Amino acid sequence: VMAKSKGLWKGVLKDDMDLSSIDFKAAAEKAKDRTLHLLLMGSATQIAKPTTKTIFLEDLPPEEIAKVQEPSGLVNMGNTCYLNSVVQCLRNVEPFRQALIQNTPASTQVGGMNS
């Protein structure tokens, strides 16, 4: 059974769901532009478990963290995790990185004075 919320059908589509029981034509007629849009998310196949267990840096003891040569990510300073994730994503965009490298300011200001 799927619940209808704000014109959207939400729920789990089970293997035994009879799609012929859905009146797609009536649903399309209710739409403003008479177009029915379907968005299906998920996988049709069984998800396999990883072959090796993922170990996060935060879960390691301090002596193991010290062995890591290049820790990834940025330090979270309060509620900066979303900003950090955006910065890390942008770092992988080559044209963006090159634009930052090429666009260096002519002078920098320190304490309101040009240096």
C-alpha cells in the first residue's frame, strides 16, 4: 500500500506489486500539463555486501591515525560540514581549480592595509 502525499506516491514498490492496478491515464488527466512523470529510485538487483569492511579514520586509535600519510577531508569547525563537502567536491573540478590558480590578486590586504 502506498500513501499519497502532495500529489506524489511514496512507498516501497514490492516485487508482487501489480502495476496494471494503477490507473496511469486518470493520474495523467489530473496533472496540470496532462503529463505523468514517474521517478523510480533504487535497484532492481540485490545489493551485495562489501568484501572488505570500511574503516573510518575517526574509528582508528591515535597510533593508527599517525600512520596515515595523507588524511583526507577538512576539519569540521562546528557546523561547517556542508561547506567542507562542497569545497571538497569543487576541488575535483579541474577548470575550477585552474581558475583559482590563475586568478591571484595583485595585492593582499592585511589589517586594512595593502601589503
